[in-house]
Amino acid sequence: MMENVIEFFKNLPPKTCITCGKEIEEQHECYSNKCDECNII
Ligand SMILES: [Zn+2]
């Protein structure tokens, strides 16, 4: 059953920054839709 969950997340499209469109890497406790650079602003 766990494998199905893993496959589900692997098939998710990469999260992208809503400001610059850059792909956002998995971040801990980060619920923002912006990348690091855009988050600074
Ligand atoms: Zn950005």
C-alpha cells in the first residue's frame, strides 16, 4: 500500500513559483507558492 502512495507523489507535477515560474524544490514546512528568491521580497 505504501508503494501506491509513493507512486502517487512521484507522478505529481513539480511545484512552480507563481511569481517567476521556476520549479520549487521540496521545502520543509513551506506552504508558499514562491521560490526562495521571490520569497525574500
Ligand atoms: Zn520565483
